[in-house]
Amino acid sequence: MKTLRRLLPLLALLLTSACSTPQVEQYRDNKPQLDLPRFFEGHTRAWGMFRDRNGALVKQFTVDIIGQRQGDALLLDERFVYSDGSRQQRQWRLVPLGNGKWQGTAADVVGVADGEVAGNALHWRYTLRLPVDGRSWDVQFDDWMFLQDEHTLLNSARMSKFSIALGEVSLFFRKE
């Protein structure tokens, strides 16, 4: 019984660390520093794909993004073209809150997207209302972006519903 009592704190620590996610602050010294308005102002092109929870490719897409400032806010007009020929448009309004924190809204975002920038990284969390077979699903996104150089941003987002993994979206952004 004494051995079990000694092992319980260690087991709890292992379980907690296994379930924890990185904090954006750990990237604060990474270079180059990500400046969202500077990167997204003007035209940016992106290429991406969605893979299901088993890693199978479901859909590929391209995105043309036009970014412009409106006061302190950053407006992003995203136009998607999917491999099946379908199209979609999303208009984001991103507002800086100070200390690297951002909030974003879009018509298909439920509530607000909460983001934080540190160093070369941006971490977003939000719920997106996705059309699926004539119905809508509210899907949670855990979204990480990393600036590679002044023209290149990599993005990896995990999608889940009721804490069950649905798949992953990967994107490569190129500033033009």
C-alpha cells in the first residue's frame, strides 16, 4: 500500500504531462518574430489538405487571402477552392487585445476565436460551424501556425467534436 501511495503522485504527473499541450509562450524567443498584420496584409496564397483521424487524405484545397487593416483590426478575406470543385469564402475580423493576444470573428465561427502570438508562433482555438451533408456541425479547432521566414507560414490544426479527434488540417501559406 505504501508503494502505491508513492507511485500515485508520479502517475498523476505522467498523466497530466501526457495530456498537456504546448504553451505558445515557450516559443517567445523563436525567430523570425510573427507579426500578423505584416504577414497577412496584401495577398497571401495557401495550399492545404484535410486528413481524417486515420491519416487518410479526404480533401485538398487552395486559398487566396486578401488582408487589410481597418484601424487596429486586421480583415482577412479568404477564398477557398476545394479538390472536388466546391468553393467557400470566409471573412475574418482579427482584433489585437494586447500582450500578443488576439480575438477573431467570422460568420461561421461560433462565438470568438482566441489566439496568442509569441515569437514565431500563433495558437488559435475556436469552434467552426461546418456544413456536412446538408447539416451543420460545430467542430473545435486547435490551430498552430509557425512563421518559417518572412514569406512562409506553416499551419497545423487538429479538429475534434466532443473531444473526439476528427482529423487534421495542414496548410502552407506563401506571402506574395
